Amino acid sequence: MNKLVRAVFTLTAFSVIDRGLGFLFKIFLSREMGAAALGEYQAALSFFFALATLTTSGLPLIAGKKTAGFLAAGRKKDADSVVGAGLVVNCALSLALAATVLACSSLLTHILSDGGSAMLLLIMLPALFFGGAGAAFRGNLWGREKFFAVSLVELLEQIFRIAICVVMFAAGMGKTTAAALSLVAATGISAGITAAVFFAGGGRVGSPKGQLRPLIAESAPISALRAASSLTGVLMAIVVPFLFSVSGYTEEQSLAMYGAGVGMAMPLLFLPITVIGSLSYALIPELGKAAAMGNGGEVRSRTETAIKFSVIVSAACIPMFWGVGEGVGMFLYGDAVAGEAIKRGTFLLIPIALENITSSMMNSLGMEKQGFVNYVIGTAVTVGAMFCFYGDFSVGAFVAAMFAGLTLSTALDVLCIKKHTGISLSFFATVFGACMLAVPCALLTEWIYRLAQGLPEIVGIIVAAAAGTAGILLLMWAFGFYSGFLLRRSRKKAGAPRRKHLPTRG
């Protein structure tokens, strides 16, 4: 099996399990805490994650890319120095963030609109330090392609967090306090295990001298991008309800529309990212290594293949989301608006997938700053497009604005990647072809779902979704969309045509 494909499968499998456990944990917390306490905890957690993004997003990705490049060039000391630089940067930044929060604790009570949320945030602060230290080691393990070890540690962190929280609940500790402390404890255990795996595998922490400035310069735009994403979520939480309210909805209805469209529908629309995100993480060290070795052909091949793979994965979900989206919204949430948002949001599947993979490639190829600029431009267009529907805002308008922003930022990323690597734009044919094949399959899914109305709702959803998905997968196979994605090498036979495979490292 191709090494890159194996890495994608490993990351995807662990990601699915991790997300599944996280989903079950959220259900458990909501039932144990109640709505009010859960809201208090969620407010503190959202603020904490916004802070943690600065230490756990950009640095491990860049550390992984630089480590892969240094090792490919035989510069192990430089790779060790990256770890040392990462530890210095993240630990210093974590302490600075914690000190800032402590200094502004009285102000946070007003910002979070709840004294309890501010106190929970203070309890979570040690997790900033643990997460930052663990991220420095994790970046090195990524660069050394230790995907199984990294994924296992992340899964163990989720398991420890759940187990510790359950034990604290059983011991009679306050629910919100126990949830916050379980986060801190699990993050600390995860950082310790990550460090142990790093040293057990022969890793060394070198002098940060010579790597501090490059690491900060390259990781800062990614961290800023991820932090901007968090701020974008806050911006949307303000803008979208406002536009609904000026369109004739009451304040309560506006919040409900926002919750249905963003809180309920969007997580499902990001479902394909589970697979594509795994490819992104696996691809970063591969592209970094190929670029460091000056292997332009391999960079182009992997880039083109990854983009086409993302299109195929997202297109395979189009019939399902369009055909049974309304039914899924009612079945899962009991909300017709959520169902409408899921169905209309089908148009976002391919832009979401392409934006995710191209932004990761920009990071891999050393264009982090331009990637951040492209993201800001796309976000500005999204917000601007929303205000074009001022006074007549709807779920459809929200989707149209998101489509415009995501498409523009993706197009800008592709142009930058093409200029840097010389990739072919042939994937546009894949996008067009996949969308055309999705149309009859989506109609088939919708038709089967209507025919199954007499059956239990879950049965109708599963049958219709399975039929539509199978249909588009078969059509893409018939039209040769999978060329280049075979998992095993085939032996050459006399007279047999050559078959293309996923590019391997040179």
C-alpha cells in the first residue's frame, strides 16, 4: 500500500473514533449538567480554544514540515533544533497568554457575561502550557511520519478526559469544575505521553538557536489564520442573527435560525473534512520533503492528485445531503430550518473541501502569509455578500454568501500554488464532471426517500442515502475518476495497459 494512502487511512480511522467519542461526551455533559451549566462551561471552553489555537495550530504544522525537510537533507541537528525552538516559543507564549488572562480576569467577567465562565477559564489555563509543550513534540513526530503514534496519543487524550470527568462526577464534584479539571488533566497526560514517545523513538531536543526566528515567522501566519477562523465564528454569531432580525424575525427567531443554520447544519456539511483533513496532515511532511529536495515533479503530482481526491470525496456526499438533508434535519434535530440548511448547504461541499486542502498546501509550500491574506479576502467577501441581502436575509442567502467567499479564497490559493509549482488546472474538469454526475444521483436519492415515506424514518434515510452514494461512486468509477488512486501496485503484464498510481516519494 502506498505510504501516503496508508497514512491517510490511519489518520481518518483515528479521527472518526475520536470525533465519535467527542460527540458522545457532549451528549453526556448536556444530560449531566443541564442547559444552563453547559452554556456556562461552553462559553469558557470557546474562549480557551481561541487562546489554545495560537500555540497548537501553526507551530506543529510548520515544525513537521521543517523536520521532514531537514531529515531528507540529512540535517538531523537542525531537526532537533526545531523541537527546542518549538518548546521555547510555545511555553513562552502560553505563559504570556495565561498572565494576560489573569491580569484581565475582572474584565473577563463582563466579556463572558458570567462570573462562573470566567472562573472556569482560569481553571483551564494550565492546559495552555501542557498543550503548547505537547504541540512542539507532536510537530517533530509528524515530520518523522509517526502518524499512528500521534493519532493514538490524541485518541488517548480524549479517552482520559472522558474517564476523568466521569470519575469526578461520581465523586460528587461540581459538574462544571469537574469538566474543566478533566480537560487540564487529560492535556497534561497527553503532553507527557507525547514527550515519552518522542524520546523513546530517538528524538532529541536541540538548541533553539538558528531556528527560533524562522519557526516564528512561518508558523505565525497559520496561527493567525486559525485564530482568525475563531474570530470569524464570533463575527458570524453577531452578523447572521442581526441580518435575520432586520429581515422581520424576532430576536428569538433570529437566534434559532442562526443555531439551525450554523450550529446544526454546518457540522454535518464538514463531514467530508474527516477524510480530507487526514490527507492534509499526511501531505504536509511529504510536500515539505519533496520541496526541500527540489523535486518539482513530485510536488506537482502530489498536489494535483490531492486536489482531485478532495473533489471526489466531497462529490460523493452530494446526493446524500441533497436527497435526505431535510429528513436528516428533522430526524436528528426536529428542526425544519436545519433540514433546509443541510439541503441548501450541499452546494458548499466542494468549496469547503477545496478550501481545506488548498490552504494546507499553501502552508506546506511556504506560502503561509499569502494563504492568510487569501482567507481574509474570502471572509470579507462572505460578510459583504451577506449584507447584499439586507432586509431579505434567509438560509439560502447565507449559503450563497458562504459559497462566494469560499470559492474566491480557494481560487486565490490555486493561483498561488500554480505560480509556485506549475500544477495543471485539469482538476476543474474533475469538479465539473463530478457535479454533473451528482445531479441524477441526487434526484435518485430524493425520489427513493419519498417512496420510502411509509417506512421508519431512519430506514428511509439510510436506504435513499446508500442508493445515491452508491450511484455516484459507480458513475465516477465508470468514467475513470479513480485513475491514480489505486492502493496497490500492479505487476506489469505483457500487452496490458499501464495504470497510473498515486505518486510515491522519489
